[in-house]
Amino acid sequence: MSISLEDIKQAEILLRGKVTKTPLLESDEINDQLGGRVLFKAECLQKTGSFKIRGATNKLASLNEQDRKRGVVAFSSGNHAQGVALAAQLLGISAKILIPQDAPAIKIVNTRAYGAEVILYDRYREDRAKLANDLVPEEGRIMVSPYDDETIIAGQGTVGLELVEQLKSIQAAPDILLCPCGGGGLVSGVSTAILEYHPNLQIYAVEPDNFDDTRRSLLAEERLSNVAGHTSICDSIVTERPGEITFPINQKNLHGGISVSDDWVVKAMKTMFIRLRLVLEPGGAVGLAALLSGALSLTGRTAVVILSGGNIDLQQYIKLLHENK
Amino acid sequence: MSISLEDIKQAEILLRGKVTKTPLLESDEINDQLGGRVLFKAECLQKTGSFKIRGATNKLASLNEQDRKRGVVAFSSGNHAQGVALAAQLLGISAKILIPQDAPAIKIVNTRAYGAEVILYDRYREDRAKLANDLVPEEGRIMVSPYDDETIIAGQGTVGLELVEQLKSIQAAPDILLCPCGGGGLVSGVSTAILEYHPNLQIYAVEPDNFDDTRRSLLAEERLSNVAGHTSICDSIVTERPGEITFPINQKNLHGGISVSDDWVVKAMKTMFIRLRLVLEPGGAVGLAALLSGALSLTGRTAVVILSGGNIDLQQYIKLLHENK
């Protein structure tokens, strides 16, 4: 089970006109500060505020007429929820989505606004996969996995194809790419696309401290789970373990993993506010956090940093940025 | 004294590769809320955080060798300052810039970071034009006006040419265009460009309440000044009266002026945070404020809203958005 460049090219054709071609942005000040060049792929400016609409649209548009009538079910910490809900709305498909009750309110409100039925659950006391799987036989709905699905991965991979074109137009040849990583759908898709054109690019999955399952799994060469009992502000990328389909792809494509503290994540969010005037959610800012923290040196090099999402409640944003000095 | 489409096309060639082609963004939620379609031209994502780099670069690159050696002087509430400072740095020209001491700190810090010499003055007790003009004979510097200069206006007009191309690519035909207006440089340039391709487009200058000199001047058919003693949070667009060169162009091109309260401006900034994940400065958000306030109805129509800048101090941003319910 894997995906090819051709799958991603097919997805790009299917997504044309349905998703935003997000800009590649740059800040002279950040370049000076880090001693290299950083090109930011602003998926926080994507429809629904994150890249997830790409995979969701590719998946739902690929369903046959009969499956569309069955409707879909998904579980998500919020960004995949919005992606599935909007894609379902545009295609006239019924959607039921399970979201943890402590997810950012904006993600829950938006998912409902896109017409999906939202079921809230307690992420510490209920098993979300079991809850969602129960709905498949009960109601006959199609399950839309947030990352462990080739069609989803191919959709997210279109970020990589856009990058290839945008890098070419400014004649930039990046040395490294940093991508936020939860289950690994985005980085597996993006890496599959971009390595075809930039074979020497070193690609890193970036995760929050204590949720660095992909980093540790890459080192151990097997899928390891995170130790329970930790928390992180990066709600969109705290997953239990690497995906079954995504992990072998990432093993083949990635140079390694990096983990970052919440404190560096907030510094990265603040830097994005000041330097690029972009609102990032914590999980969307981990790539820059890895550079700011010095976990990876940029000196004399060019990096692509994927800003994967910008959905955060205003009060939480104010609280985080106000408290961080 | 006026400018033509050809001047703007020349500016566009000169600016190629030096400024960001900013994206045209859209929010389904805002469209639903307002009952029409809004296309946002995100100049807050421009280098230096505002469109001002366009005019400044066009002006400074147009100077001959001898004038470049003389250096430049400018007065600005902060965005023009950053534009002139960065353009001067890139072209190796000495820049001295007068900024009011109560301007947002970020604008002063960035102007200095671009290598310009900053002179702070008291905007309520000193005449900035006189201060700057004194430096012209004293040091022989070239004065770079923030708006009353054809080369500056032509540079700002490139926003309009980009819009023409972007509107064509999505096959959109806007009915109205809302543009923030201080001295009128941006709206005079943009209107000159876009009306050549969309002759029926209704273009509005949007200003803060009590600083609606362009709105009132258009009605009176002569340049009127604002009444002293008022304040506004929209620091980037509080000017005393319409420009000498910009006003006749705006008289010819504009449908009218609209003024908005600070309260609606903050609501627009908040909407941009939630819906498009963009940081706007108050002056950059007045176009959306005009639609949200109902000053202009969008029902069944398509609007272009120019988001002219995003430079605001984090603490001020937090304060404004936190207090506005």
C-alpha cells in the first residue's frame, strides 16, 4: 500500500478550483535572524484554515454514487472535521463527525456551520476509533480516515506539487523541508511529490515534545506509541502513533523527526504575527519552532516550512501570546 | 498632472521580483454572512506588511545616479517609512525618515532595521512637512512624498493590475471595490488601473470617522480638511486633507467615500482573525468594516476589498480584540 506521483497529479486535477492555491511567503527579517532563507507554504490561508480540505475533497469526490448516498463518518481533533464537513457539503453528502469535547470551539462551530452533524466525546475516557467504527455498521456510513488512506494522502500531497511549481518560479532549491506531523498524512504526501523533483531534499517531520512518535519510530524502525499522561497545546497533531499506511512512506522519504516544546511553538506563533502577519494555530507553527529553537541549523541553507493550519480560538491565542515573553 | 495605465504597466515591470504578488483570498463564511461575494486583496502579506513598498520602490528605482547619491527623506506614520527604508536599503540609498513618536513601535523598529535613520517628532506640536522640507535644502536630500507623486501613485497602482489578472483567472466581475484611503495614493493608482478593464466598477474610498476628508471633498468638489481634535485607531490613514495630485484622479475615478467607526474596524479585524487567519492593522481593515457596518450593501453583489496593511503592535492588537465583544 503506497502512493505515487501519478496519484497526486490526479488529485491535483480533481481539486482544481475547489481549493486555494496557497502562497509561498518569505520574511527578510526571519531570513536575517536565522542566517538562511525560509520559504513558508501558507496552508493556514487554505479554505477551512488548514490543508485537510485537500485530502477530504479528494476522498469524497472519489466515492461512487452509491457510497455517496451512504454518507460519511470521521473522527478528528477539528481540522480534518472541517475539511470533511465542507467537502461533504459541496458534494451533497451527509456527514457525521466525532470531535473531542475539549477541541477549540472554532473548529466545532465551523464543522457544524458546514452542515455536518457533530458528536462530541471525551478523549480521555472514550475510544474515538471504536465510537466511529460503531457508526459504520450501524448506519452504513463510509469511514473517512484522517490520514491512513491513500486517497487522503494523495490529496494532501498536492501541497507538494504546488511547492514544486512555486519553487521553480522563484528558482529556489531548498535544502530542507519541515512539516508538522500528527498521523503523518501531510508529510507522506508532500514528500512523495516533492522528492521526485528535489531528490536531495532533507525532509523532517516536526512534532510536539512527548508526542514525537514518528521521530522515535523512524529511529526504532517500527511504529511506537506515545506514553500516556502528557499534554500539548498543539491539539491538531497529538496522535497516539504513526499511521499504518503513512509510516512506511515516511520511513522511505524522511530524513528524520524533530520535537519542539510548547514554549518554542508560542515563540514561532508570535514571530508569524510580527513578521508575516499570519495567525497560526500551535500545531501549524511547529516547523518554524524547530528552526527558532536551534534544533536544526539554517545557516547558509534554504528551508521550506509548511504552515499547516491557523484555527485557534481568539481568547486562547491572546492568552498564549500575552503570557509568552 | 495625472497618471496613465501605461505608467502603471511600467511600474509593474520595474517591481517584478522585488515585491510580493499578494494573494486574492475569499471566505465562504463571510460571503454567507454578507449575502454576496467578497474577494480580499491581501496586501497585509506584502513585504514590509503594507502596499507602500510598491510606490517607494518605483520612486527610488526611478531616481538617476546623481539623485540616488543625494539620499532621500520622507515623513510617514510608519508604513511609507518602512517602504522607503527597505527600497533604499535594496538600492544602496541613504534614507532619513520622520515618524511621529506615537506611531506603533513595530513600524519604528522595522524602519530602523531596514537601515534608515529615524527622526521622531511630536505630531501634535510639530509640522512634519516643514520638518522634512527643512532637510531637503539642508542636506540636499530628495523628498519622497507618501502619496502626492505620480511615480508613487503608479507604483501603488500595480495592486490594480494584479487584481485585473487575478479576477480574470477566477472569472469574477466585481460590482464594487473598497479601498482604505489616507492621502489617496493607493485608491487613485488602483482605480486608474482597474477601471480600464472594469469600467463599470464602483470604487469607494473608505476612511475613519472624523478623518473622512476625501468623502466630504468628493461631495463638495473641492479639497476639504478634517476638523482638528479627533483621534482614531487607524493610524495609517489619518491624513489632514486629500492630496493635490491624488484628489483630481479620485474625483474622476471614484463613486464616493464611506466612513467607518473604530468599533466596526475592530469587528473587521476580529472577523479577519477568525475567518481568514490574517492579522490586520486598523487602517487595513476599514474596507471590510464598511461592509460589516451595512454602510454599503453587498446583497447579490461581488466586492473587492483591499487589505492595505497588517502592522500593529501585538499588545495593541490583543487589547483591541480583547475589549471588543
